Amino acid sequence: MQRKTTIRVTAIFILFIMLLSSFLGCGKEDATPESKEIMTEADETTTAEVTKEPFDEIQEADFGSYNFRVLTLSAGINATNRFTQEIWVEAETGDVINDAIFRRNSMIADRLGVNIIACPVDDVFSAATKSAMSGSDDYDLHGMYTKFAAITIASEGLVRDWNKIPGLNLDTVYWNSNCRDNLSVCGKLYLMSGAILISEIDDTLAMIYNKKLAEDNGLESIYTLVFDGKWTLDTFAEQATAIYTDIDGDGVMKPKNDLFGYIQDPASMTNNWLFSCDLLGEKILDDGVIDMNMDQNRIQTTLEKLAKVNSSDGIQIGLDLYEGLDYFKEDRIYIYAIILRNIELLRDMESDFGIIPYPKFDENQPDYLNHVGGSSPILTVPITNTSDDERLRQVLEGMAAASYQVVLPAYFDVALKEKYSRDKETQDMLDIILKSRTYNLGYLGSISFVWDVAALIKGGKTDFSSYWAKSESSMTKKYQKVIDKLLEIED
């Protein structure tokens, strides 16, 4: 089942600030001269407690060399897949990331007597479904590709509720609290993310901009706008429409020949506007009833502003993502929408570029928001994994804690050596993007209006009220049906 695969270093440099605060000590100041004179036994004990690493809290146990089997996607199926390699590697090779994963698994083996095993298949959903429905105890954990499939397998009652795993603490730093909060359904939680899923960071949406073009055209730094909370639809429109040139003079704007102010791929890049402008306000009430909580004025305003931008000269929203990266490196695109794993393809770019979140709706919106695309995995525990809940809890926490402690710093070190992040401001910006990651149950369940509104954006249409009048009833029923199925599951 296992195979040796070289891990490609990706955009994990975005963990800089998080790692700096977590691993180097957040807000730690030098001791005063007085405090250095005497250190009591109590002081030493306190210091030792403060400097404990996450994995130090994992209790020692002996589970008899148990093979903890993680269902993963075969590496050859998706060129961007890294999840198999994040779970298991054959041996140390001298590669920093590979060796960190090997060390993580060795820590689990030494502390718990458990061997982490990757079980790669071509179709994760089919393998997980077949195994669970037959009652076969084939896997202990799924790296469920895609997230859309994860909602399906959850609604069929084939995975466990994370909140019902006895003793599992999801409040620690190595679990993703945004995922837990946004994907819970009346206290039930079937999908989870955390430090184990380093590859999920690759699939986070963001933007890049050409600093040289900004300076040449006397534009305000977008970094400053972001830090000041002023990177909004309005300032985006000002920046995106300020730069464009028909370089070849043929009267037709073409990315290959001319200079564009803003370009994006038509797929997830368009969907992300609904997240970044905080248009997905649905709520699941205490009785399990869905409240779509629709702010039609906010959606209408977003559509109108984006339609105005997208109809401007020098704007294109239908270019292939990787073709656009080439033009961006050639200083032919000012602002470009990306997924973070694309950053590694820009290492040889001569001009300086910045990495920024998608804009907010306005300055009153508290946070920048960016979604995680559906092509990265999310964790599910098969319903058949019930033989030893204490072992399950210990291994899940051990994997997450050791990944946070060992694997993340390895990515961090490589990122610095490879100089993905070109300056301190960029590192701060990437921290904002990392914290901005958000999740939506309807989107992952393919029951949201995200795609329909995205189609309106791509078509330059602004009549949301007419669309919603036709769609509200059927969409609400679909959403409620999924919620009802999740709530009917007996744990």
C-alpha cells in the first residue's frame, strides 16, 4: 500500500508568525537584572511548565505496535496531492520535510506503540463508503478527498462524531477552531481539520500583486490598506482599474501581449468573493432548522461593484490559472487571484510581489475571510473504528500535536531557506491569510447558492432578487434535508 514519494515544498511559509509565536515564545521578554539574581526551585518548575511542547502532554501508552491506517489519495491521481506523503514516508532521506514526517511518526511509535500507515487509493470516497457500509474495519482515519464527498459520507451515517470521541480535546492549538465552529451541526461534528492537514494550506485562496507596478504608477501600498483594515471592494476597484495598457496597440486587450489590472481564474477564485465579502450568513438554529439569514442588500451591492470592475478595460476573469502565472511573472498583471500553492512557482520572478487576502466588503467587516478549496482533504473517522476509543483519542492527539511541533517548523525552516517570503511584511500578511481561513457547510455539501451567485458575477449580472425569488424555497429545502440527515444519525 505504501510507496516512497518525494514531497514538494509548498506555500507553507504562511505559518511564519504563528510558528514564531508558538515555537519561539509569544511576548517573551528578557528577565530584569533583579530576576536574574535568584532562581528558586519553584521558578525552575514554572519555567519548565511554560516551555513544554504540545507533544509533551501526550500520555505514554503501549498499544502493541498497532498499525493506525489512514485512507489517502494515491499520489499519481492528482499532481497537487501531498496528503499521502504527509502521513507516511519510508525512511529519512535528508530532505527536511520528509525527515520531519518520519520523525513525527517515530515519536508516535515510541510514545504510543503505534505505527502510522498510509493506505493510498485512486478513489477515496468509494473506498471509504464501501468499507464502512460492509462493516469492515479497514481504516482508522480518512483523509477525505474531496470535502464535497465528505458531507455525503457524513450524511449517510458512515463517519463518527468527533465530539463523541471520549476525552478528545479539540480546543488545543493543533486543531482548527474555525473548522470546528463552522461545520458543527447542533453540537455534532463529522468533519475536522488541524495540524495534520498541512496540505490544506496549499488550497487556501488569496491574491498577489506586483509591487513594481504599484510603485511605478504611484499607487498606495496594498499592504498598508490591509494592515489598516481598508482593503475593501472599493479600494480593490480603485487599484484594479488604475493600471492597464494596450501595449501592442491593436485595440484588443490580450493577456499575452498587454498589461492587465486584474485577472482571475473563473472557478474557485470567483466563489471566494462570497466568502471574502461575508455573504454566507446562514445559521442552524437550536432546533435544527436552517435560517438562510440572507442579506440581500449586501449581496446586491457586491454584485454591482464587481460587475462594474469586471466590465472595465484591463480586467479578465476567465483565464486559466497557470497561464496567468506566467504573465504575472512577466509584469503583465498587477493583481492576480491564486491558491497559495502557486507561490512556489514564482520563486524566479524578478519583480517584487506581495501576497494579500481577498478584500473585505467594507471597513465595518471585522475580518478578512478566505475559503479553503474543495480539492484538499478533510479528516473523517469511519464508523467502523470503535474497537478502542482510548487508542483512537491518543493517536489523533499525538499526530496533531507532533505535526504542530515537528512538521510545521520543518516547513517553516525550508520556507525561509527557499525565500518564498521576501520580507517581514509579507510574513505578517501571510499570517492574516492563514487566520482568515473559513468553512461553510452548505458549500461543502454542494447545497449553497455560492455557485449560482458566482455565475452571476462571471456573467456581470446584478439582479439577485429575481434569482433568489426563484431559488429560495428549493435551496432551503435541500439544505434542510442534509441537516436533518445529519441530526438523525444515531451515535
